[in-house]
Amino acid sequence: MLRSLPLVPQPTARNTREILVHIGHELAALGARIEYSVVGGLRFHMPPIWRRRRRDIFLAISSGRVTIGADSGEPWRVRYDVRFTLVSWLALVLMAGVVFAGFHRWTGTRVFNVLVLVWGAAYVVPTIAADRAFRWWLAATCRAAPRTDPPSRER
């Protein structure tokens, strides 16, 4: 899921690196493994659920990418892409179980209705909740990042 947030107030190019490092430190505090392999950004991998110290809404997020940039005169933005690999596999397994259990017992429309319900409960709700929580967390982290203003040139 690729989304973006505007940076307010607009940072300098120097401040964008400080914001990015702050985001990396905060993700590492949550237990994520950070890679600064993306130009102007970072990749992160959350630990498996059984190794996480905190049980929070970020459980649905398995990995992602955060970049900071400005395109062709546009304002600086934080772009993020989060992946929900574990939730996707869990929803797929549950849906396969529904198809296997109800294939000979239920009518086609009933199987379809139960599949939609399982997909909504196992995939849609967790991903929307985790995306909203990550977006809120990312905006708060960007606001809290230290910013070094360039020295003023008074004459």
C-alpha cells in the first residue's frame, strides 16, 4: 500500500536526512531491522510476531519502505509503502479452509458470502487499522524529529 504525507513545515534538504534517521531510530526501537539501501529513504523489516516485544496494531505490518523527496518543485513529502505478508497468507489459508470445508455442504452463494466475510475480517480490517496507525505514528515521528536550521548569515 503506497501512500504519502506532506511535511509541515517544509524542511531543508539537510533536515530531511535528520527526519529519516529519526524515523529509522524509532522503527528500530519498535524492533524493526533497518536498511538504508534506498536513495533518500530506508527499508524496514518487522520481526516475526512471536519475537516482538510489543503487541500493538503494527502486528499486521511485516515490512515496508519510507522515502522523503520532492518532485519537480512540489513540497517535500514522506512516502511510505507497507506490506502485510503475514496477514495475506493468513487470509489465504482461512479462505482455503472455508472453500475446503464448505465445498460440498453449502451452495455456491453461501460459500462466496462466507469467503467475503472471512476476507474482510482477516485481511481488510487488520490492514486498514495497521495502515492508519502507521500513518498517524509516522506523522507524529516526523513532527518530533530534531531539525537543524542552517546558521543565519547576518552581516
